[in-house]
Amino acid sequence: MANRIVVDPITRIEGHLRIEAEIKDGVIVDAFSSSTMVRGIETIVKGRDPRDVWAFVQRTCGVCTTVHALASVRAVEDAIGISVPPNAELVRNIMEGALYMHDHAVHFYHLHALDWVDVVNALQADPAKTSELAQSISSWPKSSPGYFSDIKKRVTKFVESGQLGIFANGYWGHPQMKLPAEVNLLAVAHYLEALEWQKEIVKVHTIFGGKNPHPNYLVGGMACAINTESPGGLNAERLAYVGKLLQQGKDFIEQVYIPDLLAIASFYKDWGSIGKGFGNYMSYGDFPTNGFADVSSFKFPQGVILNRDLSKVHDVDHRNNGEIEEFVNNSWFNYSDGDDKGKHPWSGETNINYSGPKPPYEHLDVSQKYSFIKTPRWKGLPMEVGPLARLLVGYGRGNQEIQEAVNAALAHLNVPVDALFSTLGRTAARGIETQLVANWTMEFYNNLMNNIRNGDERMANTEKWEPKSWPVETKGVGYMEAPRGALAHWIHIKDQKTENYQLVVPSTWNASPRDPKGQRSAYESTLIGTPVADPELPLEIIRTIHSFDPCIACAVHLYDEHGKHLSQVNNLSSCDV
């Protein structure tokens, strides 16, 4: 008989995500993923000026601080036929690249590394041996024995005080923790360094977008004006500072993040056979280099891979009504014409119909609706999205940069290609693509500077910006690759106002409940077959789910053990990226 266990919330920051897993003979035989929060951003923007919608939907997420705005302005530009100037496209790419660098490094160190790194065990490390290890894998300057000795002393104070602070609630001493003490100390040191570095790279958004989080965007381009001589615009000093920040980020990724990733992964090669899932992967593609209409120019190629077959990559059509659909048969929503039918986002509905349990409750009733996430499908099939999907599609498309980066990582770890389809592969893919994006972002920056030197300071195209020039009724779709995967916004404009708006976000693809055919989505599928050493300490479940970098909500509801409501913190943001 299977034993059902619950992990809720499973995210370190971005709840609410609940995983229920049935374990038999030490192995997961079934799993259920449930988001216990509701997002209603789509209803908020109905009737609003489409040019303003980006500012509302950007608040869908308080972490992915640019992706929803970019998808939104692309959707409106698609609907009314606006193309943006090259400089605006480059600035958008730079901002997105900076986000990737920040988001992936923060995930690795602060949201995922502690699934593999034993902080308390780091106290057993010899700082001299840690220094020797650090210098053998990287040229990063902070690598002296004295430096690691100081880090060890800082962590010791945490432990001796009985209050681990930021390192609390870890599964320290778990039998699945395999790193030597010196590797643990190295990772803890870089955890702390990453905390300092991450607050610097976000300044790129502040310079181009005025603030962070939620920088400013503009339908038709960007709102930042280039004026190399004026202190009030993007002057030479500000632009040079962007270059400095990007180079610092590139250095941190290449000299800290990647060496740490490879060092840690080398002790967990067995995870190259865990967390495989169904083997369907989708990428919308992103980072255009010749206008957004030219999909072939994207740095990340677009496509779908089925059944792990890299020899054939299928195209994606966001406009085809029979291609991308969302179902609500197991979601706390309803459709006006029946819950077992899928809807293309242009005709999508956001009708909340919650009839689920109220906390506290022991288990979900999975014979009924059990999540606030809808269930998207591509041609009726579940898809995994995210860094692994992007690299696999790029690999299958024959992208040389991606192939070389992936092959180099596989060779370094001495694992077969099949190891990519796993929890280990998913985590490694995030690091591999971060290094690629860091290089591309410097390329975008250099191209921007060359354009400016050549006299091109255009940043916006307002030719069709006035509503009087729009069709009476029109539709558009804006898509991109958010750090967590394929993101698209669909807009229906009528009489110059937003008639309907739908978002299908990465965690919707990955975290959704079963569809009418009973097909599991990525989270549920990848947990099947996972061994769990101790159901009371389900670290293995956390490792696989965290490998997706789940991002579900920015609202917190607190209950005591008897179900009494204590307090509630609401934020316009809710994170499904």
C-alpha cells in the first residue's frame, strides 16, 4: 500500500506550491502538483488601453521583473503592426540577459544549492584544502586559506548561536548529502558572495528602465532616450557603467557559478537518471538579432522535441487554434461551454470556481479539481519548458554555440547525453545557458554602442502608436523565453480597448494538474520513479521540483496548526514564472 506524503510549500521563496506524492517500497509511484493561490491579472486589464497593459501584467511576478512587460508590449506590437528600432531591441535583449544572469545565479545559490550542499558539514572543512580546491577550478581572486577560514568562522557563529538564520530549515546531515566538507565550505562562501553580487547586476534595469523591480517599457520601443552628452539621458557615463556591470556579471558566472556547478554535479552523477519525465520539450525562442519577426535570427531557437528525439524539431504556431490550448478539468476554474474542452488563449476565460478544501486539510481530493493552475497542452501533449528545453531544442536545431557548450559540460562530467533528461541535466542546463547568455549580452551591448557611435540614437517607433490608426478589432501574441521557460501573452483589442487578455506562463506548463486524458504535466511526471530514503525528510522530491525553479505566488497566508487564520500579506504580484 502506498503512503502519501505532503510537501507544502515546496518553494523557498515563491509559494504556494503543494506536492503530494505516493510512495511504495521507497519509490514514488504517483504525484500531484497543486497551486493553492489564484491569479486574476487577466481580468484586471480588461477594458484598459492596450498600451498600458504591460504595467499591470508585469506585476504578475515580483521576481521576473521584466518578462511579462516584454511579452505584453510584443503582443500589442504584433496586434497593431509596430516594429521596434534596432537600439530598442538591443536594450530589451540586454535587460533580459541581465535578468537571466541574476535569476539563474540566485536560483542556483539561494534556492537550489542548499538541496545539495550541507551547510553544517562545512564546519568540518579544512580552509587550506578548500583554498587549494578553489584555485584548482577557477581563477577567482577570493580563494585564500584566510578567506575561507573567515567564512568558516562566520558560519560557526550561526551554528553555535542555535539560530542558523538564512541557513535554517535545511536537511543537514541527510544521507543524500554527498559533498566533502571542503566543497560544502566553498559553496557556502559563494552563496554569501552571490548575495552581494546580485544586487549589482539589477542596476542594468534601473539604468535602462528607471527602476527595479518592474522597469519601464514602451509599446514601440523603450522609454529611455539616448543622449551621450546630457546628464538627463542615457549618457556616455551611464552606458559605460552598464558595460562594467555586464562584465562583472560575466566574470562571476564564468569564475564562480560554472566551476561550482561542475564541482557539485560531479558528486551527484546518479541524479542523471532521476527526474526524467515524459520527454517532450518546448521553446518559443528568444533574443532576436534581426527583428522579432525573423524567428531564424533568435539566439535561442524555437521548436518542440517529442519523446527525447533530438533528430526532429517541430515548429510552434502560437496563432493556430488547435495547437496551444488550456484545459480546466482539474483546475479551480470553469469554462462557459464545458470544462473538458480546451481553449486557445485568444478565446480563453478566467472564471474562478473554487470548491476545494480550506486549510488545514490532510490531503487533496484528486478525484476532483485540485489546483489553481490551468493545464496547457501543445497539440494535446504535455510539454516541459525551461533551460533544459531551450538547450535541447537548440541542440536539435543544430545551433553550434549551444551544441559546443552542452558537449563541453557532458565531457567535463563524463556523463552520456541521456543524462540531460534528468534532474541533474535540468540543473546543469541552467548554468550552461547562463554562460551563453552572458556572452550574448556583451555582444548586444557592443552592438548598441556601435550603433550609437555611428549616429543611430533611435529608441522608439511611434508611427502607429495612436489608437486612431488601429483596426477596429485585432489580435496579437507576444512570446519570449523567460528564465523559467516559454511565456506568451495573447491580446484581443476591440474599439481601441483590451477585450480579452490571457497569459500562459512557464509554471503553468510545468506545474499544472492532469488533463482530460489523464496525462501528467512535468512536475508530476518527473517525480515518478524517484527513490525517497526517508519520507519524513523528502529531500529527493524537493531536489527535482527545485530543478525547474518553481515560481508560483507572491502572497502569503498564515495559519496555526489548528487552522486559525493568523495574518495575511497581499501583493499585486503573483509569480507563475
